Amino acid sequence: MNTSQSTVKTGREFKILLTCDFLSSFGSCFLATAMAIFKYRELGNLLLASLFPMVAVFAQVFAFFINKHYTIKCTFRLLFFIGEILAGLFALSLFFIGNQFIPVLLLFSVFSIFFAVLEAYRAEFLKVITTNEEMPMRQSISRSINTAVVIVASLMAGLIADKTTPNNMYLITAVVYILPALIILFLSKQYKPLNQTETSTETAKSKGLTNKTFIFVGSAFISFFGGAASLLTLSYILNTLNSTAFHYSILISALSFGGVIGSLLINIPVVKNNLKKISTVGIFLVGGLLLLVVFKPQFIELLIILSISGILSAVSMTYYAISLFTLYDQSDIRKKYNLMQLVLQSSTAVSKPFAGIVERMFGIIVSFIICGVGFIFTAPINFLNRKKEKKAE
């Protein structure tokens, strides 16, 4: 890869990638909505339905080892084009399979692995076309736009799902994926993946995961306690406030909207220049906000708490994403990106039963306190390897 690529050219590639991600997110939301309806309405079995998120976690495990040992030998443009086409074919296959559980699960498993591998190549491509100086702004734009798309697209998918069947949703999804497949062809042919070889950052203990542990550990704890708090919020709304699922959806939307704002805040110079400290304070404050549940807040108060928490959490998660892309080079990024996704999905998956167990044992208020304290103790992780980082510099 020629590192002297002009900002204009790489900016063009980034816009194409961002546009395709924007459109693909719509397709993914429609597909996720249809799959959710299939899992919970058609199957009518929560145990069987729980197999799907487990498959997604195992897919990241397979993807990690695949990306560590193998590299697809083609241009990023061809790879992404094939990926969008296969995404459409996946949705189309579900349309023809219908409501047969085993075939759907097998197909979902195969494509989950493929998409996990492909997602890491997208991360590598972003690394190739972006300098460390540009990464904060591009991560901010990418994360905020994708979060906003998920909010709007999920709402649209939900409205459409009420008026049609999962099969028709699969068909709509297949059509949606055609557009990004065509747009991706405007990417340059010159960019190709790099072998994920063992580098000095892996062989030297002092410069491997040791001085970058905060990225993975911090992400794991935020995802874990955040996932638990999300489920506890549902219980609090329904059982403590005696409100409806509609109120819960408003709270989750507020949390997501806070995520959009938090991602955009990275572009403010004072935030960008003090991101590690602000991220640390933000995680601490999220813990403090969750502790306010001891005062049994009503709906509006809870809405404010979750909105602010969404902003602060997004700042921290964006900081970890920026750190991942700036601290690892192209020869490391695919497998480290897969590792990050594995950490996030595993933490979120484990957080749900954890929330259920602690609520049953200690009650809803104490459960929120546990999550709040968890966030507070997570805050110093950003400085876990400060001495080793300074030594490495």
C-alpha cells in the first residue's frame, strides 16, 4: 500500500464506504426485524431463539482464526461487492426456506461467519485509507451516522413488519442490498488486503496486548454492565413504574440518540485532545447516574438519566474504536477487530442472564447499584497500562 495517497482520493474512498455502510445498515435492520419475528413469533420457543445470538458469538471466534491465518487474495472492491451480493442472496434464501428452523439456523450460521470475516476486511480498508490524524473524525462520522440509521431503519422496519410477513421482509432486504453492491464498484482497484503476519507488536510482550489491554477490557465491562442495565430498565419500566413496552422503546431510542450525540462530540477540539481523560470521567459518571435509581426515578427522570448515559458511553466506546485503529497497523487490524467484536458480543450475551439472576436474588434497585458500581470501577481501566504506554513511546 502506497502511504502517500492524497487526502482527496482517500476521502472519496471513505465517502463510498460510508454510503455503502449507510445503505447496508437499512438492509441489516430489515433483516434483523424479520429474523426477530421469526424467532419469537414463529418458533414460540425462547430456548431455540437463544441459539441465534450464540451463533453470532461463535461466528466471531471462527472469523478471528480465519483472519489470523488466511487472507482473501483479491481487491477490497471485489470482496465488498461479493459481500453485498451474498447478503442479498442470504435474504433471498430465507424467503424460499420459509419457517423451517434447522435450515434457517444452518444458513444463519454459515453467513454469520462470512459476514464476521468480511466486517474485519472493512475495518482493514478503513485503516488503509485513513491516517491516524483523520481517524477520530472518520470514526465519529461513521459511528454517529450508523447509529442514527439503525434508529430510523429499525422504526421503519417495525412499521412495515406490522403490515406484512417475515418472508416479504426478506424479499425487501434482498432488493435493498443491490444498491450498495453497485456503489461499491466505484472504489479504486488498487487497494488489497495484507497478510495478517506475526509482527513485533505480537511477539514483544511489552508492545502486544499489554499496552493496549484497556481497549478490550474497557469495552468488555461497558458492554457487560450496559447490557445488564438495559435489561434491568425493561423490568423497572414494566414492574416498578407499571408502564408499557412503548415507554421502554422510547427510553432505548433516547439511549441510542445519546449515542449519536456522543459520537459527534469527538470532533470538538477540547474533547478530541483530552479523549482519554474525558472517557474515564464519562464512564465514572455513567456509574453515578445508574446509582440514582435508588431514588426510584419516574419516567421523565429515567429518560434524562439514560440520554446522558448514552452520550457518555458513546464517547468512551468511540475512544476505544479510535485507539484500536491507531494503535494497531494494517497487518494486525483484522484479527484485532474480530477480537474486539468477540469481546463486545460475548459481554453483551453474558450480561442478560447476569441481569436476570441478580434481579431475582437482590431485587431491581440493588441490581442497578451493582451495575453502577461496576461502571465506577471500570473507569480507571483507561490508565491500566499508562507506564508501559509511556515506555513504548
